[in-house]
Amino acid sequence: MTDPLIIIKENLSQLTNAQRAIADYILKNSSDVAFLTINQLAQRVNTSTTTIMRLTSNLGYKGYSEFQKGLQQLLRDQTAPQNRLKLNLENMNEDDLWDNTITHHLHHIQKMTEQMSKDQLDEVVKKITSSNQIYCTSVRSGLPVGQYLSHGLNRTLGNCKLIIADTSDWVDEVITMQPQDLIIATSFPRYAKRIIDFIKAAKERGVQIVAITDSYSSPIIEYADIALICDSSSLAFHNSPIASMVAADYLINATALSQSEKAKKRLDQINDVLTNMNYHEMPGHE
């Protein structure tokens, strides 16, 4: 499939002024437009849907939907692991890899603190502590975040469960979900469809959704009541959970501190069970 952005650039001179304004917006915001409806794009550019349709027709597409599918495919290609690795290898000095790795993650953690306010995080904590049941969900590269969150929150509150969205188990769970429940969904490129299916079904039942994802152009944003934006880029091919783990760690810390009496009681009871099982090996014991 031909790159739709290249097609736009090659045809700019043939477009009307109104169409060129739309094309310019698409070139600058292609990852956003990939998931905008035609009405949403029209509002962003302050134009009509008819003008957008004429633009896509002049570019050789049957309609906006076909053009948008081209943008979505382009986004998938750009975030494919092999393509990310190839690009990173071209810009990488392996001798400085350790220092660059540390610098990379520190930069994105600092950027996250500038984009994500404490008030926003505390609003998520309020949803966590007021929810009847909490479900953490993710797949593949986002799974460590879901596992870490579900373990920490369940230790504190006793009402958190991990659901791996790739399995069909969530179908049995979602039919009993209520508006008093909460889903914390972690989604990184290339944005697994099963996570979207899950939270869409839950949203239809009134469930609150917190999204942990890498950008506001992520398709999960459409269903989120609160979005926590955490960069997931790495110096190789993979999505990195480092920045999102920092956010998850705050949520666990803040929840435990706000529910300190409940947390202490649960932790004492859990420790009694583990002690009776001789679960932990003590240092110095043979």
C-alpha cells in the first residue's frame, strides 16, 4: 500500500486552498488523524466533511475510510518492532548504550512529570479506592504494568484482578461488570485489538476506564475517562514499560497510604498465612 503521506506531498500543488489546509494538518498530525472520524477532523480543521471527501477523492481514494485505513497501516508499519530496531541501529553507538539507556529513560520520566499532574494521578487514586471491583488488563509488552498494578492494588484493597485481554476470559467477566467497577488498561503500539474490544464492551456497561498508553492518538483514548500518557519507546525494538511503571508505582503507593489502616490489616493477615507456610527462606538458615 502506497504511503498516504507521500501521496499528499506529491499532489499538494493540485489541491485547492481549503484542501491544502486539511492536507497540511494531516501531514503534521497523521497519528491523530488515523483515529479521528471525518466529523472530528472537520472540526479540528474548521472545514466541512464534503471538503475532506473531495480531498481524499483527489488523492485517489474511494473515500475517507479508505484513506484513514492507509494512515493506520502506516502507523502499524512505523511501530513494527523490526522497523524500530532498524531505525535505532542507524542512530545508535553501542559503546555508549548503557549511559544512553539511563539517559533515555530519565528523559522520558521527566517528560512524564511535566505532562501528568499529581491532581490527575490522585483522581485515578480516588477512582481506585471508591470502586467496587478493579480490573487491570493488558497484553504482551504492557503486561508487566498490569501484573505489577494488580498485585500491588490487590495487596492493599483485596478487590483487584488481572485480566489478560488476549484470552477470552474477559467475555465472562464483562457481562457482570457494573458502573461502580474500574478497568485500568495498559496499551502500547501496535495497540492490540483485543484490549479495545474489552474496554469497549465494559464502557457500554458504564464501567470507568483509566488508560495507560503512549500518546493521545492511541485508539484506547476514545474510551478513557482518564488517560495517563507514558512514553514507551526504547533504544531497540520493544515497547518499554519503565515510564509507565513509575506511574503505576505511584498509584500503588498513594492507594496504600490513603487506605493505610485497611492495608496494614490485610498485610498482617497475609504475613500470618505466609509465615505459617514457611514461605520465605530467612538469610543464614540452612
